[in-house]
Amino acid sequence: LKHVIESQQFNQASLNTIFEVARQMEDVRPGTPESRALDGAVMSTLFYEPSTRTRLSFEAAMARLGGTVLSTESAGEFSSAAKGETLEDTIRTVEGYADCIVLRHFQAGSAKKAASAASVPILNAGDGPGQHPTQALIDVYTIQREIGRLENFTVGLVGDLANGRTVRSLAYVLSMYENVKMYFVAPDVVRMKDDIKEYLTGVGVQWEEVDDLSAVAAEVDVLYQTRIQKERFQDRPDDYELAKGRYIVDAKLMALMKQKSVVMHPLPRVDEISPEVDSDPRAGYFRQAKNGLFAGQGGQGVLIRSGAAPGGDLGASRF
Ligand code: CP
């Protein structure tokens, strides 16, 4: 696995390896030899769409392991993409400066396109409504930490399932585990796309579309809420009006949920989780965001453990 493009690339063995290293990374302290493990390595974060968590957690992971980050404010605006440079030409240039490239782009398929031009690993940090496989790593790591298992549980995926790249990547990864039942709870205009539903059916995953979130709240172990992505509705603002505000997680909904359950959200949120929920111990979304640091370090830790030097691949033998 040289590039990380889509979450179907992972399997349980590769996930276990990453999560084992991620757990170890939680104990890395400044000033220790482990904190210099990526001394001399250079990572570029090339972001054509806004980000807080993904970009900063990757950059923090690199900084905390002694590596260096090359970046530009908003690649679409401040890199030479603004002058018309193609993505491929940018990649061919940046690979001369960095050992790996973390890419966020507004077009589905752009990570694959970048990988086809790259000689260093491309890590897909979100490609439009396509996939967000590194977020899926964080999410599955968080589920394991929060409810103590990755098998035999029920998850409700809620919100903008048509545009949500995190839910697409997460559905693929969760399908690798035994007996994970999925509820899809979405406004009509942003229902889960058929390719995911067909894939899940093909691999024997039980899934169901439901309209009423409160009807399944008592059953789910993981409630995964997402934002209605206004930026994807520029050519159909009426549909955005139909979708927004339809499903809100508030104290009333939390009262229906199991005591041992977790509310997750890839963030950012707008209004789909009320702030009153933040103080509930089951509100796991900021812990989830923090886990991005360890999952990022975990992936980079696999690089170290595999013996791959900076400039090499991301530990192909370990995936
Ligand atoms: N979860 C996530 O992708 O957040 P950012 O857009 O802030 O990176």
C-alpha cells in the first residue's frame, strides 16, 4: 500500500497494525527518542479545501515525531494552482521537496489522479464527495476506544450521506467486521448512494434506511452525525433548504440512547448537535478529533516500524 486513496485498501490486519502503533503513540512524550522517530522526514500538506482537524492533526503528528511540514495557505488560492497549474504538475513538483503528500481536494477521484503522477505516497485527506480514508481510521479507532469492540454493534449514520465522504469511507471499513448493523438516516435529497448500498449488500452487511432518528436512537451503540454540506449545493439551493435542520441531536434524543453508547461527528458541526450535548459523557466527537493525532502518528509509526526510509513507501509490507 504505497498510497492511501480509499478505505477498501485496508483489511483487519493492516488496521490492527495501525491501531496498535496509534495506541503506542498516545504514550510518546517530548524529549524521548520516540519523539525524534521521524527526524529528517518531510511531509507536504496540500489542501485545496478548508480543514482544521485533518490538516492540523497530520501536521501535529509529524511535528511530535520530529519531522517537518511544508504547506501553503489554501493550495487552490495561494499555490500556483491559482495560475492554472494542473494537479499533476503540482504533485510532480512537490514530490521533489517532500517524502509524502497529504492531499485534500474538491473533486472526487483527485487523490487517485494525484497518485498516478506521484513517486511519493499520496494520502487522501478527503477528495470532494469521494472518500476520506484517514478519517475512517480515526473513526474506527475511536469506536474501539469508546464502546470497546468493533464487532456486534449497531451504528446510525446520520445527515448528509450523499455528499459525506467520511460516512462512505467508514461504511467500507465497518463492513470488514462481523455483525455491524447500519442504519442510514438522511433527508431524501441526500440519501446514501447506491454504490455503497450495493457493496454492503454484496458483502452481507445488514443495513436499513429509516426516516425517524428517534425510532432507532435506543438501538444504536454509535450515532455518527454529519453536517449537511452547504458547499455541495451551489447549483440546487432549494435542496439544501430541504435537508438542513432535519436531524438534530439534542438532550431529548440523548435521553433515548443507551448509557453505553457514543455520539460521533467528523466535525465541523453547524447546528446538527446542540451544544447542550457537549457535556454528556457520551459526546465523543472532541475525543474523536484528538484521536486524529494518534491515528496519524500510527500511520507514520507503521512507516517507521516497516523500516521504510523517508522517501520510501508507507510500509507496503505491513499492509
Ligand atoms: N473531519 C474533518 O475532515 O475535519 P476538517 O475538515 O476540519 O479537516
